[in-house]
Amino acid sequence: MDSLDPRYYPAIECKSISGKKIYFSQHFHFDKNNVHQIDAITDFIRKTGGRGFLAVEFRFGAGGRRRRTSCPGTRCSTTAGTSRASR
């Protein structure tokens, strides 16, 4: 979606993970400039004035049920301990 009104400008990062937990050091990457993916997403959201969300699907094997959840981007960047704090 694209809108000049920030209320209608979401940025959604989707992850599909095998298992019960998401690890910010394992499921996200550092780019060629050594910037953590969460930091890059957070900076983009801050610059564009949008609202960010992380959507995660937890898979439990073939034929197993799946669980989906999401969290606001601000909460995720704090939880992740982003690259600035974890290097």
C-alpha cells in the first residue's frame, strides 16, 4: 500500500519460521554495511512516517498446525536489541 497519509502506510516484514521461537540474531541478517535488518527497517519506517509490523508464521512440520502472530515494529526493535546494542 502507498499513501501520503501515514495512518495508511504500513510496512510489514513477514517471516516463516520452523519452530517455536524467533531469534533476532538468527532469523534476520546484516547487510553489506553491517546494518542489522531490524535497524534498517526501523530507520525506513521512521523516515517515511509509516507504521511497521512484524508478521511471523511458526511452522511445526509437515501436516502440523501453524501459528501466526504479529507485533508492532517499535516493540520488535526494542525486543531485538538491534545491532547497535548487540555488537
